[in-house]
Amino acid sequence: MAAGLRLGPLLRYVDGSAGGAADTPAGATATVWVEADRPCTARVRCADGAEGSARTFQIAGHHYAVIPVTGLTPGAATPYEVLLDDHGVWPLPGSPFPPSTIRVPETGDGSALRVAFGSCRWAAKPGNGRLARGGPDALDTLATTLAADPEAERPDVLLLLGDQVYADETSPAVRRRLAARRDPRDPPGSEVADYEEYSWLYDESWGDPEVRWLLSTVPSSMIFDDHDVIDDWNTSASWLAEMRATPWWRERILSGLMSYWVYQHLGNLSPAELAADPLYAEVCAAPDGTEALRRFASEADADPARTRWSNRRDFGRTRLVTIDTRAARVLDEDGRSMLDPDEARWVREQVLDASGSYDHLLVATSLPWLLPPLIHDAEAWSAALCRGGRGRRWAWFGEDLRRRSDLEHWAAFPASFDWLSGLLTEAAGRADAPATVCVLSGDVHHAYVAEPVGDEGTGARVLQLTCSPLHNAIPAVVRLGFRFAWSRAGRRLGRALARHGRVPRRSFGWHRTGGPWFGNQLMTLTLRGRAATLRLDQARAVRGGGGRLERTEERRLA
């Protein structure tokens, strides 16, 4: 029986610089991720002659391949097909969508780079469970827009900034599968327990027909956030100790890291980086790579400094540095930090390396750097209480508040917030500074633009650009809470909390210059030379079902 395509293809890494490897054939490169239903050789064949192949590797009974494609032409778009053991499996027979293409963006003077980003996508369709009022999916509506109009502006890269899957909030369809496999009364109940159940989440999320086509033709880069593992993952040392004491946590965290490596992380790597990765080589060489990957996940969980999920991409004269703000944390209360020392050094090096070689610096972090002022001060207050600044009873209260209210962004790690602020200020203030320094984030289920006060004298414009969710419910009380957190009254309350916690006054302030916007939404940056434009599109329901993208905001940033 011929091999079949279970999931994918996903067009992941696309680059016009031939991957940077001396032995890479001439032309641009790309990688395409697929999951097959049995061992096979996966091949990508493009209409212009570019091609690539890879043998599948096996993890937990599943078969995957990351196919390096070489010989692509910068500035050109070429349709492609996927073959498994030389049998065509993509495009699907009778597909209503246009052919999937690999388009390599031009990086020369005058060419535009479009970077779309968002986070928090619960994959169940509207009307399924708690999303009855959630509205249309922003990725679904982007897919239908691009499919209907071949001339529509399409992103050169789609950044998915966390909560690509919800391991702790499964859909009714997934819960039915869980109940058929094990007793849902046993922990972790309706949450996923192991690698096989994680695979169901990706099936549901990426098997959606519109999203499947979109991810086959728009390159993507991804980083996890908490729900990819569990809500408030790595909030504090006491939280982690409690989780490790449960009988189900070890399998959950190992499966979460293993599935992230397979489904998300590998696609962030260039062909050259894949070829140089010792774990990838070991997994591909083994008849079954499960134990090798499980050992890696166990070591990464025991000592997060042993691995790096953060990554850097240069798109011509735009630099993207994506920061892991979950697994790299230091949770000891006396040395609490968003990043371990090696990770922080690496991020600093990537941001400042050859700074004159880029016109725009994008720092992607799933958690916003600049929050609504009330939330920032509440997080700093809670952190001060947890350190014992007001005694043991207040320390207990601070920890309880931190967990109940999700107070674990950059502001909850005060030293790390100051470090990141200083790094961005240094990057923006250099003599060869870029035109913009943009922090791209999600997580907080609304969209906004915020800017530091008093940075007008720096060489670059510094902005916090936050966009979420792609698809999730946003209760009215949450909307009211965020509006209050941005208000003057909220700001005054935040300062009162900070004073109670004896929190030092912030070294700088910031103000909201756009939003808050609520709904399922996607932001897009268009970068051309030293000019930058920001657009916000929201998914709106249309009569008869489905949705469309509606442009809510467009502004020039530089």
C-alpha cells in the first residue's frame, strides 16, 4: 500500500541566502514539513525545477520528514507538489484551493517584507463548546482571502507567537477521543497526557482545510507559550515543585517538549542548521528516534540551560530575534529571571551583532514587554510580596495572586524587565541604529500599540506591538478589565499597589498609542527600506457562515 499524507505540508523556513552553508547548491532554500502514515521518502518537486527529498524519521509510532528544498529563485513564486515514495499526495485531489507555492521574498533595495503575527489559536470551530460566541478564525479568514484573490498581499512570513495548541483546554471532539482511550476521571482528566494525545491537537489545529492550505503556502515561524504545555507554565518555583509532585506531570512535560520539537521547532531551523543539529541527526539515523528525543526532553526539563529554543532570522535588512520566555526561566525567588544567564547573553549578542546591517529590529516574545500600567504594577507588586518584602503572610498572598491572576509576564521578573528595556534602548540609541525597534507579542487577548515616553531622542522608534487572539473567546468582563487597566484610574491604582510593595519607581513610562482592540485578529508589518507600516485586520462574521478580514487600523511607524 502506498504511503499517505497524514498532516501537512507546512512551508516553514524560506530564505534567499541559500541557508548560509558553503556546500549548499546555488539558489534560495526552503524547508517543508510533513507527517506520513508510514516510513517513506518524502519529496518536494517544484514547477521551476527546484526540489528536495528526505527520509521520514519515527517518533512514538508517527512518521515525519523535514524536506530541504534547494535551487529556488529569489523574488519568484513556484507551485510545488509533495510525493511520498514517488506517489503524489499534495495537492489533494479535487482541492478547492489554488496550488501551494513557495515564494522567496526579494531582499534588495526597494523590496517590501511583510511580517504577519498573532497568537492564541484555539482550533475548534465557532459553535463548538465555549467558542459559540468566539467568531471566525483569523487564520481561516486570511486563508480564504488569499485563496480568493491571487493578487492579494500575502505575508512573507507568519509568526505564531504561542498557544498554537491548548494542551489544558481541549475541544469536545478531542475530549471524546480521550474518553475512548482512558478514564477521564483520572488525572489529567480532559487535558492531554502523552505524545499520542498531543498529536491529536496538531491534527485538529493544522488539519483544518483552510489553515492546512494557508500553512502550505505561507512560511511560518513559531515559539511556544504556556498553553502549549499548561496554563501558567513555569510561573514560580513553588508552582513547579507542586507540578512535579503529581503522578502525571513528568509524562506531560516530556511529551510537550517532544511534540514541540517535532511539530514546531524543527521548522524554525534553516537547512544548514538542521544538517548541523546532532539530535536531529541521531533521530533521523535511528529506526525509532523516540528514546533519543525523550532523553533530550528529560535533560531539557531538568536543566533548561542545556537547550535553546530561541532563534534568529535575518530577512535582508530586517532582523528577527525570537525569545523563549517559558522554558528558559530561572525560578528561584532570590535570582528570579525570565532568561537564564547564557540565554540572556545569546539574545544580547543577536540583537547587537552587526547592528548597522539592519534597518528594522523585530524582537518576538510571546509575553508583552510593555503591559497596561495597572497590570505591570500589579505584577511588580506581586513579585515584591513573594520575595518577602512585606512578610510571610503577604508572601503567601503574593504567590496565590500570581497564580490566580496570571501575573507572570516580564514585569513579574523586574530585573529581566530592566535588562530587556536597557537592551532595546541600547539597540535604538546606537549611531547606526535601525529605523524601528519593535517588540512583537501576543498572550493578553487584545491588541494594542504602546511606546515608551521620552524616547524621542533615540535613533530608532521603539514600539510594543501586541496582537491576540487569532481565535479564542474574550468575555465582556475581560474586555472591561483591560480597558480599566489602561485608564488613568487603573494607572493610579497600580502605583498604589507598587508603593505598598515598596517597588522602586519605574525608570521610564509608556503610553498606549493604539487600541485596545478586541476580537480575533492579525497584525502585519510591511517593511520597505527604512519605512514601516502597521496594519490590523480583524475576522468578521458574514451572513451565511464563514468570515472575512476587515482592516481595522493602518498607520505608518517610520
